[in-house]
Amino acid sequence: MKKYTIKSTSEEGIYYLVNGWNKCKTFWFNEKSVLEDKENAKRFFFNKPSQAKASLTKLLKVMDDYKRDSFELVEFE
């Protein structure tokens, strides 16, 4: 099953948007954690690309400092 998230590239590194960040109190997880522990990381992914995009839009409304980052939609299997 395909899963989706938003990849953020900034001066600090590469991070992925957490599904449910407003409930988890964690906005991003790093690339290393995705590659090392794919099973646990799956719970942070979105089921649809539109959900990932909507979540990023919502995050950028409350966290202006992320607007300088570069974003792209990514797909994981």
C-alpha cells in the first residue's frame, strides 16, 4: 500500500511531515529514522497525497518559519 508525506529540505537537513502532528506534538521526523525503522515510521504517513498537502498548508499557517524550506510530495511503499 502506498503512503505519502511531505519532504522538507532546509539548512537543518531533510525531514518528513508527521501525520497528526497537532496531536503528536511532533512536526517532523528525519530521513534516518525513516530508513532505519520503516515499520514504526509508517504510522506517520498519509493515505492520500491530498491529505499530506492539506496538513502542510495547515502547518504553514501556524508556523511561519517553515515557509523558507523547500517542499515536495513523496511516496513510500
